[in-house]
Amino acid sequence: MVAATGLSATDWPLIAVIFVLLACSAFLAMAETSLVRTTTVKARSLVAEGRRGAKALLGLVEHPERFLNPVLLLVLGAQLISATLVGVLTERWFGPLGVLIGIVFEVVVIFVVFEAVPKNWAVKNPERSALLVAPLVSAVVRFPPVRAASGVLIGLANFIIGERGRKGEDGGNVTESELLAMADEAMEEEVIETEERAFIHSIIEFGDAVVREVMVPRPDMTWVEASVDVTSALDLALGAGFSRVPACQGGPDDVVGVAFAKDLIRVEHQGKGADQVRAHLRPAHFVPETKRLSGLLREMQDEKYHLSIVVDEYGSTVGLVTLEDLIEELVGEIVDEFDVDEPQVQRLADGSVVVSGRTALGEVEEIVDTQLPQGPWDTIGGLVFDRAGRVPRAGESVEVDGLRLVVQQVKGRRIDQVRIVPMAPPARREPRGT
């Protein structure tokens, strides 16, 4: 076994080819990592910012199957060919021991320098590396020989495993949970503010919410009898601070129209305050309690009305919903000069929390940071009613998933306030020694 004393004329071209192949391998490894980590949304934002290479990047990430297979093929080809040439040279220089030297070189140098380093850099600088590699990768994957070779090999692989080019069932769609997780991650990385994250959550959850969850329930409705005079109806509307009041015939189940305060003021100004309200009503709009808020919002915008009467499957009135209720579901509570500013949540010194019985179950879950049972109820009061099985009295309580729900106040047959008390977990009993 004799080592060569010098490099022959044929060694230099092989060394040059090896370094070119390894450089290509490092570039493509970086491209693979950075492009896979770039989302379509991110690429579109870069295009909107006018960043160089962003359009090529968007074209790649919108169709990852077009670049991923050719890139993987080129990486594999470059590494295999360079490893073979390294083995040829080391065997020529060092004899049989050169094979071992070549293997060590390939594992250590090729993996660390030309695989791990570029990929780690791409992980730490995904945006910069993606914009850097996108134009060249876009040109490479359009090169007919590369596209044809990767297509043939992928087709062969699909034939072996019994596939016929079927696409994934999800088609690359992003789910709501993924969008919510992206918003949470963006807030943690200080890309967006806490309020922006909450707004994104509200928008996504708005699409799944139904009218029943945000309506003013029937017992809280302010309505006027259609047979009363305009003066009395106007006093009621102004006293309640509402610009629109449903007018009923005999009760809330028979809504005959909506009285607008501005119409009543005009009639009163004309000296016709003794007229019955029924002569000055506008048509009422009715909506089922199961209608989604997104559809109702579009309907209110298109037909230009602000109040709907909510009915159940039997046609009975169960409440009303206004445009303000829908907007509040998106942007949070809107308090005007007529609203009574009552605290929605009262945190007590013992760690318990007092909430209104009308508080939505989703809001309670955020307050106590736990999942509560789902069912045909929408509020914490409804959950207590279900578990109690009857109208509870003040002071009574039910236990739900580690929480004690204490009825603080009852008005009529309605639970007005609930105190949520976290229950201490049972003490763990240590096994006795023998």
C-alpha cells in the first residue's frame, strides 16, 4: 500500500467536478428546506412588498409537487456522483485504505458542510434563503431533461406502490385550527399584536356561530303593544334608549312590525301622538335561531335592515338580534351612552369568578381556561340548568369537570349570576411502606 506522491493531470478535473457537485448539493439542500418551510400566505405577502424573487417563490410554493421531486432527485444525484468520484480518487491515492478514507470524508464533510450547514442556515433564515434560491430553482425545475427524468422516476415509484397520480384528499387546504395556531405563533413571535390575534380568532369563530348564541333572549326583549298610542311607544323607546322596538299583537309571539323612534318622533311632531303605533310600523324581518351569523350579516347588509326577530322551529319568538350584536361578536363589546356598564367578570380573592348566567360558554372556557361540556345549551346558566335538572335556588351548586358552579342569584326562573369555584384536586395518598 503506497500513497501517491502527487496529483496526476486527470485528478484535477475530477476534484473540480466533485466540488461543483457538492456546491450544487448544498444549494439544493438549502432550497429544499427554505421552500418547504415557506407558506403560500407568506409568499404572497412578499410579492405584495415587492421583494426580489418573490414572484418566482410564489409560483413554486403554490405547486410544491412541481419543485420538490426534481430538487430531491438532483440532490441525490449530486451526492451519489460526488461520493463515487471521492471513492475513486481516494482509492487511487491510498489504495484499499482509500475506501475507508473516502467513507469518512463523505459522512463527515459532505453531511456536515454540504447538508447540515445549508439546511440549518435555511431554517434560521427561511425568508432570505427562499428569496435567494427561488429564481434559480424555478429555472432548473423547468429544464426539460430534469422535469422528464423526475417524472419518469416518480411515475415508476407510483406504479410500484399502486398509485396512479392521485392527489391528497385535503388538496393542501389549511384548516381553521391551523389558521388559529398560525395566529397564536405569530403573536408569540411578535409579528402581530395581542388584539390582532384576538380579532383573527373572532373572525374565524364568527363563521361557525349561530344566531341563538348572540341574540337578546325573549325575556330581555323590549317590545311595545301595537295598539298603544305613538306618544306612549315613543316614551318607551326613548326610556330604553333604543332606536327600534318590535311591535306585537297580544304578545311577543305575534310581532306585526318594528317601530322606529325617528318615525314616532316625526308623527309626534305632526301632532298625531294619539295615533296607534300599528299605523306607523315598518316590516319586521324574521330569522331562524340556527342561522349562521356570517349569512345573517350579509343579509342585513344587502337588504339594509338592523334588527331581526329570532324564531324557533315552531315559529315562536325566542329573541331578537341586531346588527350591533353581530359586530360585537367580531370586535368585542360596544358600550354607548345608554348601556349600563356592569362588570362582565368579577374575580374574587379566593380564586373564584362570578359571571352572568347569560355568559356564553365559550367565554367562560376562556375565563377559567378549561373545556366545559357541550350540549343544547349556549350559556353557563343553561349548563347549570341541565345539570341541576330543575330551577335551582340561590346557593345551590353543581359540579362540572373539576369546577363547582354555585348559583349566586336567581330572577324568576332564570339564573342571573353564577360563581365558578375551582375544586382542589384530591390529595394523593402515599402508599404505606412495608
